[in-house]
Amino acid sequence: MSEEKEKINKKIILNNEIKQFSKAFKENFITLIISSLGLLVALTWNNLWTSWVSTLPVESSMTYKFLIALIITVIAVILTYMLSKVKEI
């Protein structure tokens, strides 16, 4: 009788571990897809900004490119902060 209970307990434990793995796999896969979409959006915006900067008369200036990169970074940090606050609600 004790052996049967032990087998049943092992099956229950194994079943729970499979469920946990399945849940973690789904969560990580969804995160991967969302991250991939974020990368796609970032590359699209990069293309837009690159095209826009190339139309400006001072495009060859490294200082100007640095300033644009700094402005975009500050905007991204502010948006990230705001979105993190929304996520907490």
C-alpha cells in the first residue's frame, strides 16, 4: 500500500512540474515574441530617423548626430519610466 501511495505522489509531483514548465515556457515564449516586435519597431524607427537626419544640411556633424541620439535616449527613458508606472497600477 505504501508503494502505491509513493507512486501516486511521484506522479502528482511530476504532473505539477510539467504544468509549471508548460506555464513558464508559454510566458517566456510570449515575452520573446513581444521583444521581437519591439526590435522590429525600433529598427523601423531607426530607419525613419536615419532618413530624416540625412535630409538635414548638417548631417555630417558628429556633434549633431550625438545631440539627436541624446534627445532620443532621453525621450526613451522618460517613456520607459511612464510605462513602468502604468504597469504598477
